[in-house]
Amino acid sequence: MTPITGSIVALVTPMHEDGSVDYPTLRKLIDWHIAEGTDCIGVVGTTGESPTVSVEEHREIIRVSVEHARGRVPIMAGCGANSTAEAIELARFAKAVGADCQLQVVPYYNKPTQEGQYRHFRAIAEAVGDLPMVLYNVPGRTVADMQHDTVLRLAQVPGIVGIKEATGNIERAQWLVREAPKGFAIYSGDDPTAVALMLCGGQGNVSVTANVAPRAMHELCVAAIAGDARRAMEIQMRLMPVHKHLFVEANPIPVKWAMTRMGLCGPTLRLPMTPLASANEAVVEAALRASGLLA
């Protein structure tokens, strides 16, 4: 795989009013992201409501995304599960339909040990090693936290090519940049601190904000990766209200409301996700206006 760098959107999964997946809008979003310069499209991750789509829907979202992208942009397929067997099954499907790489989150709820995490990801790599794997550490959601030494062990496993580091802890990220083997990519998974991680040597950002500001996030990543701190921070300062307030409630509740407000998709979420509280609608709208995303 040609190493992916830049802005990787953590794409929402658009849904019809009845809760079914809105594939026509999914295709439109992919076209829009390609036109706006998004460097890679990540599907069926946390922002894509992976916990509430069925296995069949999960597969179909990956298939449709790969088919519609037609090689114009890489597709990073969310294949994570808290069952190793299910994660392997999803990864095998993603490979079969032509995804460019897989995103594998630390197993959630069952709280595996560091050794359990290592064996989980190694087993997936051994079973589907020809589909490059990006690890995903987000302890705020999974509870289990993949420690630095575990990441370094996994970086030695063939087929594991990088990590989405979503703790927001820049010191942790710097140690990864310093000690990970050459060719192992460090991506931010935290929009507010992504510039800092990339200026420290990270290769890109898996972004929620890119759902509403794809061109700006692409330009921010290009500048930060090139070491142009002045340009990167100019964009960052403009987008800070969005970075912050797209998390005024649990993701993807605010970003789906924002996208609806911008005419990009419908507002439907699946339970237990609920619509954005009316008191927060003005907060998110103000953030979009402050960032220049609404007139």
C-alpha cells in the first residue's frame, strides 16, 4: 500500500428517516470529499455508527464505498470488533471487495489485557495480512488503553502499518514518533491536537471535522506535515470552534446535526444515539458560523 498521508475523514453513515442506510447520499458524500481534496475516506468507524449497523449493513457500506470511489481515493474500512473472529471476518470481506486498508479499534467492553490486545491484532494480521492494518487506540470509548510498548510490539508484525492515536496526549504521540520503526505511520484521531501531532512528525489526521470542512482539513494537514506551522495554525484557529463543539454531545450526534444544517445529509441516527438537544443546536450553529462554514 502506498502510505496514506493527510486528511482522512471519519465519514458519517447517512440514513433515511426510517433508519435504513441512505446509499445514494453516501455516494454523494464520497464524490464531494474527492472534489474537496480529502486524502482518504474512512467508513464504518465510530462516526459511521458502526456499533448500530448490522454485519450485513457494515459489509455493504464498505462494498458500496469501494465501488463508488473507483480508486479515486483510498478507502479505510472500519473492521473493528470486540470479537477477534468477527474482526477477521470483516477484514476478509473488506479485502475481498478492494478496500485499501483496515482500521482496527482496541476491543471495547471486554477490557482485554495488553497481551490480549497484542494477540487480538496479531491474529487479525496473520489471517488478513495482505490488507494493511491501522490500529486505533481510543481509551475514552473502549476503556482498554493500548500502552506504548504494546504498540511497538505490534509495529513489528507484518501487515500492521500504523496507528490512529486518539488519546489527545501529545507526549504519548511524540514517544511513538520517536520510537516506532520507519514506515509505521502515526495518525491523530483527535482534531483539537492534530496539528501538534503532525508537526511532531505524524502522517495525518482521522477527522470528524472533515465531515463539514474537508478542504480546510486537507489544507491544514498538508501544511502541518510540511512543517508550515504558521499556515497550519491559521486554519486551526479558524476551525477550533468546530473541533470543540462537534463534541458538545457524543459523536456523531453533533456532526450529523451540522451536516443536516449544511444540507449534506439527513439527521437520522439510530438508538441509543438521540437527536442533538435543542439547547445545543445554537451552540453547533454558532461554531459553524464562527468557522466560516455557514454564512
